[in-house]
Amino acid sequence: MRLQINVYLDYGLPRVCDLLLQIEAAAIPEQRIEEAQLDLSPCQHFARVPAQDHVGERIWLRKEGRLLAHYRAVVSLERIVRDIATLPALPPHRLPGETVQYLLPSRYCPSHQFTDFVESKFGTLAGGEKLAAMRDWVAGHLSYVPGSSNSETTAVETFHGGQGVCRDYAHLLITLARAGEIPARYASVYAPGVKPPDFHAVAEVFLGGEWHLVDATGMAKEAEMAKIGIGRDSGDVAFLTAFGPLVLNSQSVEVKALDCDQAPA
């Protein structure tokens, strides 16, 4: 699977502001960047820094006035996809050290508040079978409603409200997985077929000794996602974080699936 990605950002900055940008597909073993270009309006400062767990890069910017960004890329996906329901889970004491932080509660995923619910709802299941049941429960429990949540909405509010967007679906699935002793983290991805077209958010769970992308919205398949970055929750992997006032003028994200030998448009 190959993806063609086109992203346009247009933001206003009333005063000098530091920005953290993360919109480029990550150069990691499971996906190969065939071509990529990032065009930015002139900035006072530009510096690349490693992103969370060295999955992708962030860019520090310092700017005033108008921020224009155009990112375009072609990414070849080479991810090994397995049936999530058949994968075993490791007991906590056997988990690799780098997965431990993804077993613990975080700002938007207070998993410690869901242990009783998970035990009563999914306690008879284990491993990937448990995770698949959680995914299906989230898909059935929530309605996808644009504008129904904001940047402060946690998994608790989503659980009780019964609606949200991809960010909320991911947060709730991550929360349930952690409460069920399955390491889970938040992944920002590009995927074709997402409606409305935008940056997409999914869960990534550690099963069978590997990380696997899981989309509870059902809009994206694991084999068709290009990973941008990962984190404990959305706070770690926002596509644009501003340390000052920021005004949205316009924004667009286009992701197109290409045939193996098809040239990008």
C-alpha cells in the first residue's frame, strides 16, 4: 500500500510565538518515505528534535504574523498485519521497560477509574480477544459526532457522553486497554477514507510482543495507516502546539491510496 499525502496549514500569530509542529510521516521500519517535502513560510527559528520514543520528529518554530505550511509526501507501507484477536498479552511483570509508561494512567486516559468496569465487562477474556471486545464495545457505545468534544475532553467524559470524534474513540479504547493490563498508546496517523478528511487518531496496543494499530471508529485499516507519531495520549502528539495565541485561518488534509506502480498526482 502506498499513500499520497497533501497537508496545508494557514494560521495567524498575533505576536511572536513558539510552536511545536508534527505533521510529517515518521521514517520508521514499517513505512518507507519515498518522497517528501515541507514548505514553511519564513520563521525566526527552525530546529528538528526527536519525537516521543523517537517515532518521527517534531519541529520547533518561532514566528509572528502568518504561518503557512505545505507538506506533501508519498509513503510506502510495509507493516506486518496480524489478527488482533489471536494475539497473546504479556503479564505486566514480563513487559519490556519501554512499554510500562503506556500501562499507566495519563491526562486524558485515567485508566485507574475503569478497572472495575473492565473487570466486570471483559474480565472473562484475555489478550487480543479482550482487546477486540473492547474495540467493538467502544465502536458500539459511541456515536461519531463532529464538534461534540474539545481539547480538554477526557475518556471519562466520552464514556458518559457516548459520543466524540476519532481522538475520543482512541482515548477511550486506550483507557480500557490499560485498565485491562494491556499497554496502549495514542497514534496520530494519515489514512485514506477518513471522513471528514483530517489528521486521524487511533490506539496502538502492545500484544504478541509487538505494537498494533487499532481504530475503534472503523474508518482506517492497520495496513493503510501512515504513522506520524505516538504518545501517552493526544497531549503528546498534537500536530501543532502553540505556546501563545494562535488563530486558525484554514487547514486541509488529503490522503489518497495509490496503486503499487501509480505515480503521484
